[in-house]
Amino acid sequence: MQTPHHRARLRLPSDLPRGFSAATSKVGIRKGEGDDLALIVSDQPCPAAAVFTKNRFAASPIRLSRRHLHATGGIARAILINAGCANAATGERGDRDAASSAACLASELGCTTEEVLVNSTGVIGRHLPIDAIHAGIPELVARASSAEIEAVARAIMTTDSAPKAVERTIASQDGGEIRIVGIAKGSGMIHPNMATMIGVVLTDARLSPDRLDQMLRRSIEKSFNRISVDGDTSTNDSVFTMASGTAGEAADQALLEAAFDEVCVALARMIVADGEGASRVIEVKVINAASQVDAREVAETIGSSLLVRTAVAGGDPNWGRIIAALGRTEATFEPDRIRVEANLVPLFADGSPVEDPTQSAAKAFASERVLIEIDLASGTATETYLTCDLTAEYVRINAEYTT
């Protein structure tokens, strides 16, 4: 089954922003074809920030990268990511492996160990082939170039069906161009407060570490924390960002922030569209809520409902499942005043079903992209939540993940 993201065949950016290079290699971490080790490196140590999983079993590389960012005050030189092994729940050996991979790369680059960030993705509870990683690092550094976006996007994939990358450009103060390029992986174990995803957002804009951190955290609340594939989050989830500063300052800071947001939102949409076994994308939009808290609760409750998502998987216009999910929230609304639509087709209003003699509701639920809009008629707050349908293919993928 091809996911909507795979069918979209999106064109990826051709190269990284100025000041960055990358390389990938296969060192035998995972089975099958394809590279499994990726390096992203800045020409010089530069401002960096990251947001990590809240999972209490955070993987060894997550804990190490947190410490490194704290120690440097938000400065980094490189990010090293492997696929095929999460290096999570691996005890002291996992900690040593994460630290030694960072030290090995730092030695090769001539920077401090604390300026290296690391992460892993793959099966939890297995140890890294650390000697193979050490052996592969010198080649990565030697081959790094700016034209390796697709290679990096593929090397960090696990159950993803296609690579994910996007870019935006804005003007710099001196009349030049600032670029923002994002790369991500993610297909399953996706839910707010970070998910089984890894994202890297790079820009050649000049920013302070504090400003970059603020931009990332704000953007994540609008993007990666507004999506779900299956309600699970994992041990290695993270989004990194680095700013080389080689393009100078933005002519308009508001435009820079908007472009940064757009990159994160676009990557989040790609992850949802590539959900394991997904055939349709679902966008739940709540309008006229009494508060932002209410709007988010309603959107997330409906978007996370297994019954709503399986109905969409079957193209079944069973909108009663939407009403039932809405009814179990604590949001402020009067049931007789709400309105529910799917792809602009009215389903429920004024406390009663809306007649549909043309079967347009069935067509709406059978579309590749289904927009469910709920008007709570209680205020002015709005929220959007992205998810995908839940199919038998999702069960198959996860029933056979390690076998």
C-alpha cells in the first residue's frame, strides 16, 4: 500500500543552506539495503537547539545531547544519526556507546565532544555495533558535501515509505537570500509531546542560541505537537536545529519566523501523510471554541479516536463517531448549537442530522484528504490537528516489526 506521502512524489531540496555539509554511509546497523548512518556538519561551531521526547525511558543519545547543549550554551558543530537501532533501554553500555560515537566524531572534526549531538532510531533494547560506527566516521567526514539532502533523509528512515525534506527562502538584510531546509523521518509512534520522529532544521540565518531555541519551541507547538498517527510516543524523538549565520540577518524577522514555522508544519504534514499503512490524511479543525485549551482538546480527541479513524479508513460516513468523541471532552459548548462538516459537506447542525440525498458525505469520507470541521459556537479560538486513517496495514507492519 502506498501512503499519500509516497504517492505525492514531492521534489526534495537540492542542497543544504550555506555553511553546512552532510554525508551518509552503510555500516551494518540495520538489515537490508540503504545507508544507516548520517552526518550533518557545520563549517564552524554555530548556534543550535533541540526539543526532545518527554518519555521517561529517553534513549542514551537523547540524554547525552541534552547535556551537550546545556554544556555549550546552545552551540554545536555536528549531528550524527543512525537508523536500525534506537540505543534505548541499553543501560551503561548504551551510554558509553553514545558518548564514544560523539567523541570519535569530535576527534575527526577537531572540535570538542560537547559540540557533537547524536541520536538513533530503530528497535529499542538492542546495542549499537559501535566499532562499525567508529570505523565509518572518518569516511563520512571526508565525503561530506552540501548536496546530500536526499541521502540523509533516506538514511534516517525506518518504516517511512519515502524521504521527507522541504525548504523555504526569505531575503537577508544585505539583499541576499536566507534558506531554511528541514529533513525528517517519522511514520509510526507519532503523537504530541514528540513522537518517533527525528527532525533537523538548518538555516544560514544569523541567530543567537536563545533566539533559535525560542523559534524552534514555538514552531513545534504549531507542527509536531499537533499530529498523531497512533497515539504512541517513543524514546528517541527529537527535533534539532542549527544556524550557520553565513547569510547574515533576515531583512524581516517576522518573515523568518513564518518561514521556519512553514518548514516545521510541512514536515509534520509529510509525517502524517506517511503514517504506517495510511491511505487517507485527516485534518480536524475546530473553530469558535471558548478557549484555546478547549479547541485543542476537541481537535486532539477527535483526531485520536480509533473509531473515527477506522471509519475514514473504510470511507464510511459514520459521523456519529465524531459526535461521540466530541461529547466525551470537557470543552464548553451547547450540543444543539454545534455544526460538523466533512470536506465542506454538512453532517450535523442544530442538534440534528443534515439530510444528504446526494451521498456527498460518503464521497467526502472516501477522499484522500478529509477535513473535519467542528464549529463549537462558543467563542473565537481555533485549533487544527492532523492525523491519518487507521488500516489493517498498520497492524501488519507493527505485528512484524522485529520478525
